[in-house]
Amino acid sequence: MEQWTRREDERLLTGQGRYVADMKVPGFLDAAFVRSNVAHGALREVNCASAREVPGVIGAWSAADLPDLPPVPHTLLAGLSTNEAVAGREWPALVKDRVRYPGEALAVVVGEDRYRAEDGAAEVAFAIDPLPAVVTTSAAANDSLRLFDGLSNIALRGETGQPIDDSVWREAAAVVEGRYRQQLLMPSPMECRTILAVPEGNRLTVFSGHQMPHRLRRELAALLGWSTDRVRVVVPDTGGAFGSKSATFPEFVVVAFLAVKLGRPVRWIEDRLESMMVATRGRGQDQKVRLAADAEGRLLAYELKIDADVGAYPHLGVGLPMQTAWMATGPYTTPRVHATLRSVLTNTMLTYPYRGAGRPEAAIALERSMDVLARRLGMDPVELRRRNFIPPEDFPYETPTGRRYDSGNYAAALDLALETLDYDKWRAEQARRRSDPDALPLGIGLSCYVERTGGESGGLHEFGGVEAHEDGTVTARCGAAPSGQGHETVFPALVAKTLGVEETRVRLVEGDTDKQPEGLGSFASRSAQVAGAMLQHASSLLIEAARERAARLWGLPVDDVEWSDGTVHAAHDGSATVSLAELVKITGPLRVDDRFEAGMAFPFGAHAAVTEVDPELGTVHVLQLVAVDDCGVVLNPTVVHGQAFGSAVQGIGQALYEGMTFDEQGVPVLAKGLLDYLLPTSTEIPPIEIKDTCTPSPGTPLGAKGAGESGCIGTPAAIVNAVADALRIADPDLLQMPLTPDVVWRAARAPKIDELEEEGR
């Protein structure tokens, strides 16, 4: 195999991939959902009678027709108790009496194929008395219109760090404030959500493009009242996820329930418009910040207040904003940090983990504030950051918000970013343009970040094993599930390197709860850091098991048996040598399974952007983007480069293009699909230079940290800061993402910093 070529690419790029939509199970039925056309309302009636008369329709049901249909299970954030938040706020799989978000499922129709099911769905009659909708945290937080009678729309309050005394703000040489909106985003994976539930005797096999198959198995079994051994979940090829495919969704509950009820396979394939209406959202925070420094630019205090839009029902997303609070410190030695949050229910689809999950929100708020502070102090934003970095010798570092950073060299990442960008050249060009009234404004923006990868305490482990076969091949089993990360390439290569065998002899098995009975899955950029470390650990256990067997075979002490390049041999007698395959033939099957736990890791980086702004058109042209990331030890440079590049493109999307908009009734404006929700295409991608530094993590034997979320975290603030630098606006709050032409055009006409300074003189 050519070096760094991904194993899965030939299959996926030649149309040989096997997705849920490709599966043809005998007798399977397709499901189509009837969805609410309002964001909020009282459900008066759902009548499925006419749908049942449509040729090819097998059945049609509302919640009233399925009294035993269980609700959607609540999934809680590891390390955070949110039981109080979910109490009394049940998420029904089909609406029972009240619609709480646009597109919420009112009924389901099952047909011989998708066309007939949709024909039937079109015949379902329903009546909803509309209610006023709240789609912003400010409108929802005052509780004037409650989503759940008798319960506040503020589902959860959180806090970390210590309150900051008013004297700190009064006595500081400089204090800056800001309000930032982290708009609601759609993860938009290439493949939307899928599920195929196949009843087989007293078992149910579920095929789904899912990030956490063992969680899905556990939750579906609980909903059906079954033991987990009666449910098997298989993850075939999956076209992306970015966090949006890790839950048991209402549609999944309905499909599994109906498959058991009907005794026939039932499938649901979400289409793009459906996904845009009812798939999970990301981000969704309104932030208020204060940042103080002394006259030399030493940070004194940082305060972050978060109102998080978590959607209509409290689920995993209700506690997710704590990630923002915990990471509020960023890479700086700020002595006082206080972060508070309110998770607010709104009439929107649920907010859920999306690439970066809380860390982009933390980095954007802090890094935008750092640039504002630098302007207030008259300092270069580079110098302000350097002056406040946590020095390498201070690691491990305890932050005021309770995080324990494992390792870092933040200045090295920033220095490499500036060198790659050619910072001084661009500053000179900026000065030239500012002296030329006909030149378009040019700005330079920076963003330095720290993120947390691997998961929270209680979720930093993974299950798996390694098995050697008589034919010389090796099977590696893992509790993770692939959705585009390159597991099929990286994990076998890691096992092969540890064992000293050829990569082609190692086969990976994952995403099947029968073949790997326990597992956590793929989330929080944990593939290399946790699952990879587990496979290395299991490979080492296999080596020890092989040495012990050979020692017994030869009647030698274990210490006299050595391992090298897939063989065991006697240390003092070269004639006693046996390959792993021969050892299995002689002594029988050789397999080890274990649970391995890693530590949290804190990747970091520095991103820099150069933008050119046309004040008359409001357009932003990114001339150059540099992303320097440190994910510790890199297992596969090509895979990591691809993750960093793709993540940076998504960061560009948040900064300039993406964002949910709603009409007066609270319904998303999505009639034209991706013409109404803009994603960056190849035309919009600027030159992106990906670089890295290496600071190994001490919390895992591989030294690897998560690598998949860097661009979403570091890129947005760098771009927004560059636009603010170009326009030199006095009020940074005018630049709220996405920086559409309208936003930029209006900001360009606002008072400038130098104009206010001139007035002050």
C-alpha cells in the first residue's frame, strides 16, 4: 500500500461503499413522517384514516394510535448531573398534545417503498392551534411564554470559577466588554440520518450510521423492555457525523418500535430538507463578556455569561454549554475567571454536540475580546497574547475553571503561525493601504485556543482487543465507530507497528455490537487518544500472552523469551523461534480483550487570517489562512492534515456564511434548501496552510491528542478579528457571525476607532 493512502478510499471513491440506503433486506418497509408546519402550537387532531387507504401503504399512526410508544431517552453529559433539567419535560417520539419545534413528528406512515409512504403521509390530516413561538434566548428566558406549563424555560444554571470582586474592574487599567452571538448551525453531513430495524426472531438488528452503536443498543433495548443481548447495532459506511449522529432520535424510537410491532424490517432515510428542518443544531449561544488588564497588558480577570439556546427539549445539549464555561480560560494565565450559564429552551430543534462542542464558543468570545483589549491598550495583539500565555514549565496547569491542562507550548504555535503567514509583510501592506484612499481595507486576525479532547471523567475509556489467526492475519476489535476519520487506515497501522507485522495482515472490526460487545464510540476527537491507545495496549497484551505461551512450549522462563517483528524467540538460543501464526497453530486461538482508560488531553493552536474587505459591497475576501495546531504525537500526517483542513473550512462557514434564520412564526427559512443555508464550496475556500507543532500528551501512552476539531475552534475568531481590524470599527459588537455582506456593509458605516479618538482630542 502506498504510504499514507487510506484503505477505505478506494471503496468509497469508486462507489463501492455500503450505506444504510444501499441495503436491500427482503420485505423491508419505508417510513415517512408527517411533520408540524408550525413552531409552537396545541395539537387538536391527527387523522390517519385517508393515509391508510393509499395503495402500498401498510399502516399509518399518530401518538394516539400507539399508546405504548416510549418517549425519547434522555442522554446526559458525562460528569454533569442534569436530572433536574429533564424532569417533567418528556420528549415524545410522536407529538401527543403540544408541538414545540418546527417539523416535530405528528405521525408516521409505513409503505412498501418511500414513494408510497410519502403519498400516504400527504393524506394525513391534522389540526394545530398556533401559539406564539420563541426562537431567541432573550425572548425565552423571561418565561412570558413557557414551553412546559409550570416549568421555567431556563432548564439549567451552571457556574465555574469564582465571582470577581467589583474592585478588580474599578482598579484595572483597561476593561473591555462585548456581546457575541454564536449562531445556530447545521452540522450538514453528506449522509443524513439513517436507520434500518430488522426483527429476527426474538432479536432486533439495527443498521444505522451512528457514532455510538453501544449507546444506541442500550437505549433501544431499554425502550423495548429487552435485555441488551436481544439488540444488535451495526454501523456500515457512514457519510459524516460531526456529533449529530450520537443520539437515539424520535424517528429511531418509532422505527424500532414499529419493526417489532409489525414483525417486518422498517427503514427511515432522512432527506436533505428533512434534515435541515429537524436534525440537531450546533452552537447557539448569546454571550456577554468582560476582560480586564493592567497597564502592561497583564490579564487580571475575565467574566463570561452564557445564555445557551438548547432547543425545545432538554437532552445532552442542556449541559453542553458547561464545556464553554470550563474552557473559558483559554491559553492565558488569567488569575480570576468566572463563567455562568443558563440553558434556555426555545421553539427550535435541539442543540447538540457539533464539531468542537462548546470549545469554539469559548475561543471566539475570548479571542475577540483579546483583540478589542489590544486596541484599547494600543498594543499589538501578538504581544498581548505572548505576554499572557501559560509558560511551558507551568504544566500541568490548573485553570481557575477547574481544568487541568496536560501540556502545551502556546508561544511556539503562535510563532509558527506568524512565520508562515509572514506577519510583518502583511502589516506593512496594511499600512500602505491605509495611506491609499483608493485601496480596499486589509485586516489581520489572530486566534489562539485550547480545547479538551477524549471526553469527560467517566467517559475516557474504550473497549477492544486483538486476535491472532493461524493464517498469519490479525483482527483488531474496537468499540469506536467510523464516520470518516480514517479508522480503517490508522488503527490497523498502529496495531501492525506495535506487533511488528505488515499492515495488510491486520483487519479492523468496529461498529458491530455483536462482534465487539462493549464500547463507547466516536466523539470528542477521541479516536487516536483513547481508542488508538486501547489498541496499542491490547497489542502489547497479545505480545505478552505470546511470550508466555512460547515459554511454556519451550520450558523456559518468560524473561528468556523475546518478541520481534511478529515472532517469538528464545533470548539465548536463536534456534528456538516461532512466528505468531505458527504459535497459534501449535497452541490454539490467541486473543486478548481489555478496557483501557486514558487521560484528558488539551490540544491547542494558533490560527491567523488576512482579509480584504469591500466596504461598498460588504464582501469579505480571505486572502490567506494559516492554521497551526498541536495534537501531540501524530499517527498519520495525511489523515490529520485532512481533519485540520476540513475543520477549517467549517470554521470559515461559521464566520462568513452559515446560520439559521426564522420567519415571524419561528419556522426556519429553508424553502430552497442549501440556497437558503449557505455552505462554503471549493470556490469560497481561500489558500489554507496547515502546520503543526508537537507537544506530547502525558495522559496516553501514544502521546496523541484529539485532532478533528481544531479549525472549527481556531478559525472563526481569526477571520472575524481580521475583518474588525480591516474596518477599524469602534463597536466590535456590530460584527456578529455570519459576516454576511449586509452585516459588513452596516459595520463599515459605523464610527471608526480613529474617528472617536479624533473627537476625544
